[in-house]
Amino acid sequence: MESIRSRFSTLTADLPSTYWFIWFGILINRVGSFVIPFLTLYLTSQRGISVSQAALTVSLFGAGSFLAQLAGGELADRLGRRPVLLMSLFVAPLAMVALGLLRSLPLIALFTFILGFFTDLYRPAQAAAVADLVPPSARVRAFGYQNWAVNLGFSLAPILAGFMARYDYFLLFIGDALTTFIFGLIVLARVPETRPAQVSHATHVSFNERMQQVRREPLLLIFSFITLFVGIIYMQGYVTLPLDMQTHALSSADYGLAIAVNGILIVALSIQVSHAATNWPRFRAMAVAVLLLGVGFGLNMFAVNLLPFYFFTVAVWTLGEITAGAVAPALIADLSPVELRGLYQGIFGSAWGLSFLIGPILGGWAYEAMGAQALWLSCFLLGCALALSYLWMGTLARARAAHPQTPPA
């Protein structure tokens, strides 16, 4: 019993109670992620919208999410973390319920965009709050644990949503809105403002001046640019991988089993990896993560008509995902000046969000125009190139840390 307590204390060291309230809110919110995974099916089966119109409508959610990352980061620095969290978590449920009631396609499209904006507006503020609350030595664990909560909740959400949709699709909108609202109540009751008092002057600095300061920090912009390509590789697991499996005589159910390996490993290993990664050099860890991503997808070049082969390839790139999910936001928090924490997280998040728009387009084009072999080879080579880029960034970061006028990375 004493060893269990000691282990638990080690895992939770330097993580204050406010962090755990945010963590619990994220878990509840993600368990209720009912609408987006089923939105295309809802629009086509319940609203009679064509597949192409439904796909375009769902893409508007991504567009809103992309803009929300930048706006949310800037607002988190100017207004504070708490107001942005509350704005997002209390407006999104209203947009969610409205979307479930609408019948007109133009209004459905408009509210899908609005929902995407307010659903993700809180993310930079939440990441900045973690950076405010948690010392640098514990940030990898903090972000890793949150990634674990996100994936645990998201693995349960489709199961619950499937049962609810059998009775009434509108229950999905009510349930999703309710869990988001509960997260908002948790923030309202238990999460105080975390923005450091010394950065209140950020409200008097123009956005152009703040962006000029960002442009003087090459590491953030380079890291965000690389993140765009990391996301493009990652998206192939949900766009072109099922197509490739189908050509190898495997069914959609087989793909579901293969991609389930991703969720199972994340839930099983995220806490252990996050704890171990605390002492790993940040950029080297990212290099290993993206190399695993490239290797995992590159192995599909040798695909056979056996489901266990795909279990293995998914497992390889999932290990990279787990590592990057813990290290990347912690690294951004380390890089960011305290007065730009929200904006830095917003820029990083917007790069990741943009990859979710570009990745399916590029992957689908490469798969059709060049074939699966060329696509998977491209993923492998891109992963290797990105790994070298992270190692190069590590060299830049060490030079930056040695500069007496800038804080160490």
C-alpha cells in the first residue's frame, strides 16, 4: 500500500488542485463528444443533405476551429484565461442545441461554423492556464495526462452516441451540450483566473506589436510550421488508411478494429510515457515521435491481407502520437514568454487545426494520383525529414538558451 501511495505521489507531484479540476472538466467534455463524429451521418440521414454538401458543411466546423485557435490565444492573453474558458463553454452548448433544431441548410452551415469556433475557443486558454499553474519540470506530465483524458473520453463517446442515436439524434446534441455546460460550471466554481498579474500590460499592446514579438521568435514559427506537416501525416490514419485496407480485402469493421488499437494504447500507455518523458530532451523526444509516425505509416508499403499487420503499424505510429501529445504543448509553454502564452498556444493549435483541413485533401490526391505505395513512402520520407528538423531545432534552442537576453527553452 505504501508503494502505491508513493507511486501516486510521484505521478501527481507539482500538479495543483486547479489543474485537476480542468483535467476532470476535459474528461467530462470529451465523454460527451457525440455530435461531430456523427454529424455527416446526421446531415445525410436526418436532414436529407447530399454527401458532398454534408462534407462541405462539416469542413466549416474545421474552419471555425482554425480561427478559434488564433482568436482564443489572443483573447486569453488580453482578457485572461477564465473569461475565454467561460465564453467558450457556455456559448458552445447554445450553438449545439440550435444546430440540432435547424432545418435550413444555410443556417445549418452557419451554425456548424459557429459551433466549431466556440467549441475550440477555449483550447489555447486551457493550455495557457496549465502553463501558468504547472512548473516547467511537470508540464510534460500535465499535458500528457490531459491527452490521456481526451482520448479516454473520446473512446467512450462514439459508443454512447451510437445507443442514443437509435432513439433520437437530437439526444446527441442535448448530451454534447450538457457535458460542455458541466465543464463550464466546473470552471465557474473551481477554476480561478491563472494569468500572472505581471502580464496585465498585454491588454495595452496592439496585436501588431505582439505579432512582431512573435516573429522575432523563430523557434515558435518553425515548430508550428513543422506541426502542420506532422498533422498531415497523422491524418492519413483516418483518411487514406481505410481505403488502403479496403484494397487489401479488409472490411470497414477490420479498419475499426485496427484504429481501436490507437485508442487502447493511448489509454494504456499515456500516463507512463508522460511520466517518463519528463526528463527527455524536448526536441529529441519530438524527433523520435515523428520518426515513429513516419515509420508506422511507411510500413504500409509492405501491407499484406492480414489484419494483425495493420495492428502493428497503427501501434508504431500511436507511440509517436503519445509522445508528441505530451511533449509538444509543454515545449510551446517553455518557449513562450509569460505575456504571450495564450497567443503561442493559439498559433501552435491553429497549425495543427490547419493540417486537419489540408491533410485529407493532400492524402486523397496522392492516393488517387500516385498510388498507395507512393503515399506511404512519402509519409516515411517526410517523417525522417521532420525528425531531422527537430534535431536541428534542438541545436537552435541550445544556442537560444545560451543567449543572456532570452529565457532558456
